[in-house]
Amino acid sequence: MNPDFVMRVGVVTPHAAPGPEAEMPDMAPSRVRVTVARIRDAVPGPSGLAGPTSAEAFRAQLGATALDKAASGLLPTADVLALASTSSGYALGRDGEFAVVKRLNDRWGVPVHAACLSAVAALRSRRVERICLVHPPWFGALLNELGAEYFRSQGFEVVDARLADVPDDPRLVEPRMVVEWIAAHLGPGAEAVFIGGNGFRTARAIHLLERRTGRLVLAANQVLLWSILEGADAPVSVRGFGTLFDDRRPGRNNRKER
């Protein structure tokens, strides 16, 4: 494994709250470098404390012109682009999110990964069928239901979808709050938990939650990083952030078919 390898990730997001730029380097210290471009003139998203109130408004945040302006500021220094917006993915639906990813890839010629597509790939890689969704309170009922619809459309049984009872401000949320709330409210039917929201910084809750619940636990920035590393077959090991990373064999071209 190359000790000098560094993955340069360019994150595009419409949201104001820090997320991937904090959690990705935390999961892979010194091996992942993140630069963020926030879409100009976008209405603040759900992890920015105020934002759109309809699916159409969320979809409008990811217009081609706005995305290209953001991406152009990250290239050519980024090895890969990451679309970090669970909420926009929910509003676009799987086909819409895939179309955005494909257009960015065709336009800029670099790999592109998106949060919700990454979550689906991660769940399928572990052959999960029944899931529980947990979202931050600032998502509200609309995004909570759109999230359930997104995963149902991909063949998953959504056992439950809830807004976590934690502070309604991403700056005030601590991992222990997330661990305690999910552990207390997780029902028996789900094989895995997906914690949505790229501004909902829950990566440091994953390991403890898996130990407490005995279930696979996924979170938005965790699956986004996993998808990026898998897609590049990158020689980067991640430990302490969930069993999702534990069966990776970095740099050995052994990615699971999914």
C-alpha cells in the first residue's frame, strides 16, 4: 500500500452546514483531502437551518449551470467529484440523481459519486433488504417521506423512517445524542440503519451504534467516502467507522459486484 497516496475529493453541495469536509478527513486522516464548492445562489438546504419547502425547490438547487459553476472551481485538482446532498437526492429520485451524476461525469471527465446512490450501493453490497431510516429534525416531514419513497423505489422494505429527536441545529448535535436516540427507538425488523443528511455529522456514532444494536449502520458521508474509495480501488484503509469498511481490501481490485 502506497503510504503517500492521497485521494483528492471535490465536494459539491447546496448546503451551508459543514459535513463531508469534516467527516471524510476524520475517517481517513492524511489520506483524503476535501475541497468544497457550495452552489452559489442556492436556497439554504435542510442542513443550513432554513431551506426549500417543496420537492420542486430541492430539485431546482441542482440545475446544470449552478452545478457546473461549482464543479469548475474544484477541477482539475480533484480526483473525483462528490455530490453531497441527501435531501436533493431524495427529491430527484434515483433516476434523476443518476442523470445528474452522469451529466457531471460526461461534462468534466472525472468519476462522480452521490450520497443516495452510494447508500443504495452500500446496502446492496451487504445484501440488506429491510432498513430503518433516521433523519435530522431539520429535514421535516417532507424529506422524511421522500427518503422512504427513494429507498422503496429501489426495492428495499422501509421498516421505519423517523426524524431524530436531537437539537434542530447541526452545530449542536453530538454523536452520543445520536447513539442514544437510535438505540432507544430502533425496532426489531430492520437489518440496517441509514442515517441521512450530509450536514448531520454522525460518523463517530456509527461504531458505537453497531455495537449497541448489532445492526449494520450507514451514514451519508460514510457511504459517500466508501463509494469513492471503492470506485477508485483506492489504497486507503478506514477503521472504526463501521463494518461497511471492514471487508474492503484496498488496492487489490476486489470490489464486490453490486
